[in-house]
Amino acid sequence: MSVAESSEAAEAPAALREPETAIRVERLGKRYLLEGAKRALLSSRVRDDQAFWALRGVSFEVKEGERVGIIGRNGAGKSTLLKILSRVIAPSEGRAEISGRVASLLEVGTGFNARLSGRENIYLNAALLGLTRKDVDARLQEIIEFAEIGRFIEEPVKSYSTGMRARLGFAVAAHIDPDVLMLDEVLSVGDAAFQAKCLQRVGELTDAERTLLFVSHSIPAVRRFCDRCLWLHQGVVVMDGPAVAVTEAYEEKLLKVKGSFRAPERARPSTADAPAAANAEEEAPGRLVSAAVVNAAGEQTNSVRIDEDFSIEVMFDVTAPMRRVEPALHFLNERGEVIFVVAFTDPSAPSAINEVGRHKASAKIPGNLLNDGIHRVTIVLVTADPLVRHETVEQAISFSVFERADSHAVARGRYARRFPGAVRPMLQWTHARV
């Protein structure tokens, strides 16, 4: 590159420059010795059954400004990975490089000197991250107010409760303007009110385009804050990609969330078959063929954004002409309780649905109705009056509703935590001073 080209590149707007690599991990591994392995070290080589690999062969890169979630079951290696990247523990093999100032919130108490006061620990942690005393002075009051520990800021940290340590730890990590922020289960920090503050603060930090590594068991939180996701299983990365795609695969594998259903293959009915079908007592006049969750783009999916419309499409066969067959949808929450039931109400097809053959019905669900989380749908084919159930497929399909941090939905207002209940409608409010 010439001097002129180099100068032009230096003067190019930041938005036009290719993001630099903030984190580079190459074949990272962490091995722990099990009971009896230390004695084995004195005499011979450690056997495979005397060691446990919490991480093995983990490699990935994170660009500046990327927001990466890390998911996996307990024992998958998520916290171990963050401890290595935060330099709390050393790897057994491989290497990790991080550019810029790093702030991390791991388990309670990590990085604190129990004999020092809360105030002294703020200065100590900030100094370790390269901040001057003047830098800390400018942020100190904001950190103390955010932590909500009152006069205990002058007391030794060893006298703090678990919640107080967690609040102080998050307050420090979230207010020192880090280039890279690492959070391990931030949703477990403090009580419900403080968790709401934490989520709101995480949202503010992600808006500022900081690099984020976010470990959480909360799939809605990962989808809300992260663009990309790593799925760890038994210390190995099994999937790395867009947050929605990875979390969909995770939910389908572990939580059995599946946005489509197809019945065993059966012959498609025709008008010629109708008399035989009508005389066969064992043959129901309606039978389910398939069902699917379809997003606003017309794609089958396992997850939908909370502020976007989506549809439930049902394909079914009518095998006898004398009965009106209609689909009904029973929406259930994560505990299997019925939230509401949707009946077929298409006035444009009052008689066509009686015809023998294959039919497709689609019910549009408006955005800002369901709460975030997992929902399941039982599909029933019925004759409405008098009510006769021809076929019921329990929890035929399931899907998760998620919210992005940049969502245009305003139903949550300024409330940062997950709303209680199965629905979260956005209603029309008016206001006036009186």
C-alpha cells in the first residue's frame, strides 16, 4: 500500500472500515485432573479416565462490535471459556487474544479483595483495567448509585451479602466503558428490580456497539441482545452462527420445539372416493395432513419476533361430503395450560370447506400479542354445531417468541424484565394532564 493509500485508509469513516478482530481463540482447551490423578502424576502418565476436559479444541473469532451469545447446558464449558478469556484461569492448551479494555462479570466475588471496602475495590478493579484515578473519580458516584448498597460502600467486601457483591460487580463492569464486555448469567444478579436495571444497562451498552460475550440460559435474552451465538456441548462448539438460527436448533434439540408437523402419508381423497369414505365408520370425515408456523416473510420457522405478524397454516383432508369440517387452534403456554382457543371464522368459504378433498387454512396472529417464550399449539378438526371432534393432535407444533433489543415494539415501555403472563398485548394508550 502506498503512503497516499495508507493516508486515505486512515481518514476513512469508521463505518466504512472493516471491523478489526476483537477476540481470537485458537484450539483452546482446559483440562482438570480428577481424584487420584495427582498421585498418578508422581508415578506415571495420567490416564484418560483420570482427567476431564471442560473445553477442547475451541476456535472462533469475534469482530469489534459483535454481540455473541454463548449457550449450552450446565457443564458445557460456558463459564470456563469466559474465565479463560477474562484471565481468571489459564488454558491447558491453545491460545486466546483480546484487543482493547475488557470488563467481565463472572460468578459473585470474582476479582474482589474481600478485605478492602467496596469503594477501594472499585478503584482496584478499574486500575487493573487501565483506568486512572481521575477516570474512576468521574464515574464513581454513578457506580455507587447503580450498585444500591448505600453506606456499605465503605465496609469490607467480606461483610457483603451475595446480592450486594453481585450488584457491585455488575455496576463496576458496566460503567468503565469497556471495549469488550463479558457477562456470565447477568439475569441471576441481585433481586428482580436490580435484574431489570441490569437488562436495561446491557441494552444501553449494546446500543453503543461494544463487543459483547453474553453467557445465559435465557434464550429470549440471547436473542434480544445478540446477533450471533455459540452453542457449546461437553466443551466443544457444536454450532456457530446467527443467534436466531443457533437458538432455534438448540430449542429443537433440547426442548423439542418444532414449528412444523406432518402426518403419516395417506392417500389424498377425491370426490370419487367420497361414498366409500362416507360408509366407512372407522374413517373420520376430517384428518390433519400438516401444520406449520409461518413468519411474515412466508417462511416456515421455529421462532417469531414479538412485534411481527405470523401465521399458523393447517392442511387437512375432508373425506366425507355431509359434514362441515373446520380446524381449531388451542394455544398453550410452557406449562401446557390453555391460553386461548381460535375457531375457524373465514366468512368467504361457508360451503367450500364441505367439499371432499384437501384444504389449507391459515390463521394470522398479530404481532405484540403473545409474550416471549415457548408456545405450543394443539390442532383439532371439528364439526362446530353440534360439536364433534374428528381428530386431535396434541401440541402438534411449537414455537418461541423473541424480542430484539432494537425492536420497534413499545409494549414493554421502560420495563426491562420479562413480563409475567402468557400474553403481552400492545394497547392504545392516551394521556392528558387534568
